[in-house]
Amino acid sequence: MTMLNVGRPTRPEAVEMDTHTSLNGGRGLLQDEGLLFEVGRPDRTGVDLEPAELDASDLGDLVRTAPIGLAGLSEPEAVRHYVRLSQKNHAIDLALYPLGSCTMKHNPRLNEKMARLAGFADLHPLQPQSTVQGALALMDRLAHWLKTLTGMPAVALSPKAGAHGELCGLLAIRAAHESRGDVARRRVLTPTSAHGTNPATAAFVGYQVTEIGQTEDGRVDLADLAAKLGPDVAAIMVTNPNTCGLFERDIVEIARLTHEAGAYFYCDGANFNAIVGRVRPGDLGVDAMHINLHKTFSTPHGGGGPGAGPVVLSEALARFAPAPWIVHGPEGLRLEEEARGEAADAFGRMSAFHGQMGMFVRAYAYMLSHGADGLRQVAEDAVLNANYVKARLQGAMTPAFPLGPCMHEALFDDAWLEGTGITTLDFAKAMIDEGFHPMTMYFPLVVHGAMLIEPTETESRAELDRFCDALLALAEAAKAGDVDRFKGAPFLAPLRRLDETLAARKPRLAWRPEPTTVAPPPQVIE
């Protein structure tokens, strides 16, 4: 069968820089769109509200004396405003999201359908527990599989995200030390490549933070760790696989040294998707670990929040887990809300209620649809895809740690850009013109000009090739001296490159329209 490419131009060998600008700011069929305060008017609305039955006389001098001045849109204008904004945004439904250490994977629509089922979507946290037995049962089953997959005896479901989970784990560790009067432990050790939330969370809890060195091959320096462990150390916080995309091969020895010093091992579980179904952190000596459900179990990452960051705990920490706990009783399941009974040693609460039900449903649906063998394949495909990207790019770009395979993400430095006059930031901006979101830049800090790429397990080889082809073409252009392509990028985005230094030093935190002469609103003819 012959297929005709009707109406579609032949792809040119090279795309010329776009020099044509429209007269009204639009770009092809993509509309130019201002901020809501620019396109709306206070006298415009898309809804009609009934007059209020009550007055505000009981508010005293708090009653507003002038219109609030918020911009409004009619109904079709509101729809168009947000659709136009969405067209300016990159999304996982458009293309690969290569952000390293973030795991921007496909969110199956089946999960969304399950989360919208009546009985899950319309729950209220204050309704009687006898009316939410199905929801409690789902939470109980999710907890069971999180414990099974990690080899840990307890889990707290209420933390809302990774950093919140870190807080939960460190509070449990602090409670464990205080329960035996060991209050002199005021230090936490973190590697140089740690996620920034690790030292920040430790400091927030009140600990002093000491950095552990890193070996030349990107792993924890055991000798430095051993030298810094002591009677004042409460815990270590190590990510495994780590932020360099490498498995900490000495992880069991790290746990042994930590426990020998009387400290606890907190594992940052951000990269659990690289080992789920293959390695149980509890078997490695981990005492506490948060699990970002968006990273490993495909719940939406970011704008749909709040998220969920359950924390699994070892036997040594289990009794200090925060309330609420799910308890099996003669009348079914119930939540133990207070630090009493089975939860007598709980350090307190992490939040007002029980966690994010929508994320629990999505994660559990993902587990059931994959099964044990499917979750194991998640880890295998995540590692396979990252190593494929590394293999395809390493001839043109320099891997930060070239020896051996990586895990779930491939890390490159900027040595290959030396002498080109082009920086990591320039290269990332040029990726936008090629239709790809940039990878994570300049992180981890231990690698100069870092470019951290995580393709995730949900990308096909065809999409990986499309991505790698674009980066290889850009690398060739950089080495050929096409500096203008990079220094001026992005050329094809809705907005050109921003002055990030000026934005950071002089941020505009409130809307202040430029003084203009505003025409009176049109007369409405009734």
C-alpha cells in the first residue's frame, strides 16, 4: 500500500532559525495570551450568583469598602485562557520528560478512572469510619504491599511527599533515641550528592548536618563515613540508588557501620523505581525510607497535588510511627487517631487527616495492574532505558562515571563542551527549540556542569531514539562552532531566554499594571 503524505512538507535537512515575527504576538495557530490580570476585567464574569441573603454587619470594620478588583472572564474566555496557557506548557503526554532524579513517567488512564470512582472521589475525612470501610481496606492493602516490596514491618501513609516523608522518618528516629534517654545525638550525616531536602530536613528537625565524602566512582566514601560516625550521630541519610544514578554497592557495610555506632539508617527512597521488585531495602539494613508514589507507582507528579510519600519503618522504629494507624477490630477497620493503645509510642501526627486518598487509589491500581512480575519489569526497564541513553550519547557527550552500567538515570558532565564557548545552560535552552524539555542541569553538584537524564521505564525505544538523535545533532552543532544556535536559544518558545539573575534579585511578587489610559467598558443593552 502506498501512503501519501498529503499537505505535510518534506522535513528539511536542517531547520533555519526562525526570524519571522507575527504582528500580534501569535505564532501560527498558537495564540498569544497575557496574564489573567491583563486579559480580564473586574466587571466581567462567567457566572451569575444569587444576591447574598445575609449582610456583613457582624464583621464590623472588616467589611470591604471598595471593590476587590479581581479580573474576571466570561465562560468561553475562561476556557480559552487556560487552553492557551496549556499549549505553552510541556507535558508528559507530549514527549519524554528527561528530568533526572524526578521520574516523570506516564500516568495510566486506568489509575485516573479508578480514582474517580464514587466512594473514593467523594470521600470526606470527617465522615463516620463505618461508611468508609472500602477506602480503609484499600489503604490497608496498599500498606501491605508497600511493606512487602520493601521488607519492612510498618508504614506511615500520611506524609504528603518526599520531604514530608523525610521529616516523618527523622522524627521517628528522634523519638527512638529519646525513648532511651539518648539525647546527645545531635548530628546527621549526608553524602555530598544528597538531594537538597535531606540536609534541609535534618536541620529543620534540629540536627546539625555533616557531609560525607564521595569516592571517584560516585559512591559513599566508607572511610570518611567511619571516621565521622560517633556517639553524637543520630542517623545517616543515603539515597540508593544514589543521585549519580549508581547503586551503592557497599550499602550493607554502610548499614553495619551505622548501627554499630548506635545510629539509624535513613534511606531516601526517591529512586525506588530502579530496584522495586528486585531489592528489598529492609534486607539491606535500612531503618526508614520514604517512597514517592509518583516516582515508583505512577501517581501524578506536581500540579495535581497534594502527593503522597509513605514512610516504611524497621522493627526498631515501627512503634514510633505517627498516628493515624489502621487497626483491625471486631467491627471492621478503624483508624487509631491518638497516641494510645497500639499507637501509644507514636511521635504525634504528620497532618490533620490520613493522607491523599486519590494517590492511594492510583498507586494501588498500578500495583494490581502490574503484579509482582510487572513491578520487577518496571525496575529492569528503567535501568535498561537509562543505559541505552548512556550508550547512545557517550560517544558525543562525556559520562560523569563512564565505568560500568548506571541504574535509572544517565549522568553527563560538561567536559565535552570545553572550548566551544557553550555552557550546560545554553545546551539545555537549545533543547527547547528541538521540542524537548531540558534534563536536570547542574545537579548533583559534585559533577561540573551536570546533565542528569532519566528516561523512565515507560518510554519506548523509538521515543528514546528520537530524543537521543536530537541531542546528538545538537552536540555536533556545538562542536562545529554554531554558537549562535545555543547562546540565543530558545528561539521557538513562546518566550525568549529570561534574565534569571535579575528575576532572582528583583522579583515582582505582586501584579502592578503599567499606567495606561483605560477605555470605559462597553454599554450593555438590555
